[in-house]
Amino acid sequence: MFVDKATITLVAGKGGNGAIAFHREKYIAAGGPDGGDGGRGGDVIFVADDNMSTLMDFRYKRKYVAANGVDGQGHLKTGKDGEDLIIRVPRGTIVRDKETGAIIQDISGNEPYVIAKGGKGGWGNKHFATPTRQVPRFAKPGMPGQKREVILELKLLADVGLAGFPNVGKSTLLSVVSKAHPKIANYHFTTLYPNLGVVYAMEGVSFVMADIPGIIEGASEGAGLGHDFLRHIERCRLIIHVVDVSGSEGRDPIADFDAINEELVRYNETLASRPQIVAANKCDIVEDPEMMERFRAYVTGKGYELFEISAATHQGVRELVMAAAEKLSQLPPMQFFEPDYVEPEPVLGGNAEDLTIEIDEGVYRVEGQWLDRLLDSVNFGDNESMMYFDRTLRNSGLFDRLEAMGINEGDIVALYELEFEYKK
């Protein structure tokens, strides 16, 4: 099954906690704090893999979590860093932020891309020793790793894209000019997913051609199969527009030609402006020569280069391939999509305005991202750590905000699972 779109969740590893430890050794009194730092959490990394052609692997597994860093230990031992998680994706995969739809990265090059960074390890209590605080009984917790929900969108890397209505001979043409073996049959929508083939024009000159499932009117709005696969010709530098001129199905080739170009414009004007060669296919069984002449005059009058071919008998195919190779030699390199995602500013904390306060049956419930991290960093069994906690809340303006909301002495304040009586 060809899968070219998937939504997954990525979670980088949490940093290890700093250790609370004191040096104990025979004949050494009051050795002092020697808690080591926690290890860094593992990153989540995307790597392009040329052996993958679809996103099928992400159809069944939707969540990927990197390893956490190991906690620090006594004797100033730093915890081991968490192992990075390497995720392999097909070359040409676009990574989008699920919430905004913005492009985070185009995985088309050879460089690995860190999509989610692991959290930093927490400091051990050794860092908090001062001349006046010689026995710190607290340490910093590890920071959480980045969590992202992303959309993976595969856009095939092909130089030439075959566009046209169903059953006009695109798959036959691809099978003739390359070693690809797409399914070929005399009915519409034989091709259910894109096929790629390498076309060798001459010694040292080759290009990749993509056969896209047939486009029908309304494809840009979701009709037929073409809408799902139009994205795969977005990177193509050249479009070969295949039109059935035989009249065997009672269709007007001029109307078909205009309809496909209109769908390309509706889907993406940049795509519609790509250079285009018209391949008038099945010219060996043309039923109305006058219609063929009208089509030739119409297409050339619009400035397009027209080739009369028969993919089934190979007539004119060589000339079409050589013209495509010549055109590609004059065109700019393949398009790569520039990231437009803006990383949100990290919440550094310390401001009561960033907290949410709700009154539930007389209990003031306070929540917020920086408050959650603050609670993790406090040792409630240590007097100095408690003083730091109280000072941080007071400096943030939380107490002023609670008093503005009408809190009275003795009322209960709940900071997540921690509850205490408010005292002025």
C-alpha cells in the first residue's frame, strides 16, 4: 500500500535529575555535597532513507519517544545521556507542524535533522554549595524534552511528472521509456499510486519520471484520485501533459487539455506555471484527422511544444525523451521547500500572569507551565529550599494576584497536588 501522509507524535527524552548526595569517606569529616548532574535526554532525529518509498511504517506506529537521561549519582558522577532516536523517512518528506501547518523541514538532503531536542540534565547539589549554605539538600530536576505533533507529507523527488486524464497512456509511456513496471489496463484509474522510473536519454544523461494517478475535473477540490497525488508533481521541473487524441472514448482533446491545466492552476499556480511539453498520445489510431489538426493548432498557438506519439508502438517516444532531456538541461535545480515554522518562545517562568487561577468550592487552584517546573525543583523537606520556593512565588506576583481576587487568611491554595493554607 502506498501511504504518503501520516500524523505522528514525537517526544524527546527527559533530562536526568541532579543527585542529592554528600561525600562520606573514612577519616574525612564533613566531606560536603558531591551530587552529580543528570544526563541529557535523547534527541529525536529524522534521516532520509533512499530505500524507503512510502510512509507505510508510520501508519501503525504513531508515537516515538527517545530515551531519558540517567539521574546523577554521588561522588560527582554525571548520569549517562539518553540515546538519540533515529527515525528514517523517504527522501522528499516534508515535516509540518500539526497545529499551524507550517513547514518545519524538508527532508531531502543527506544531513540528519533534529526535530525534537532532549531536555537538559538537572544540576546536582554540588552546584548549590556556598560559604553560607554548605549543606544544600536540594538539586535541580531534569528538564522535559520537546514534544511535537507533526504531519509527514511525502512529495516525490522527480524531474518530470506525467499529467493527464485517466487512461490516456501515462503508465504505458513510463513503462516504455524506463524499466518501471506500472500496472497497465484499459480502464480508468488503473494507476492507484505514483510510479517512478529512471529514463536514460543518452550516455551520461538521465532523469527521473513520475507517473501520477489520473486527474479529473474537480481534482483540486478533492474529486478522484488526482487530488491526493497532485503534491507529487510539485517538485517536478518539467510536466509532460499526456492527451488522448484518438477519439476512441468520444472525448475532445482540447477540452481535456484545458481542464487539466485549470486543475493545476486551482491546486497551485506555481505548479501550473512550470514548463510543459504536450504529448499527443494514441496518434496511430486517430479517428478524426481534422480534430487532430485543430488540437495541434490550438496547443502550438498557446506556445507549447507538441509531440505526436504512440506509447503502445513507440512512435515518436524517442523524440519526446530527447526533448525532455534538452529542456531539463536548461531548467533550474529541483525545488526544495524552505521552512516557515516559527519556534514559540520558551516559557521561562516567574510571572503570575502566566498562571491560571480558578476558584473551586472555596479552593484557589493555580496551574501553569513554569509553576510545574518549580514544584519539581523544590525539596519540601529542606528549610532553605522552602524559603526559595516562597520567595519565587512572592516575587512572581502570585500572592498579589490572589489578594486581588479576594483570598482570605486560612483559605486553601492548591498548586496541583500541593495544598496549603494562605497566610498574609
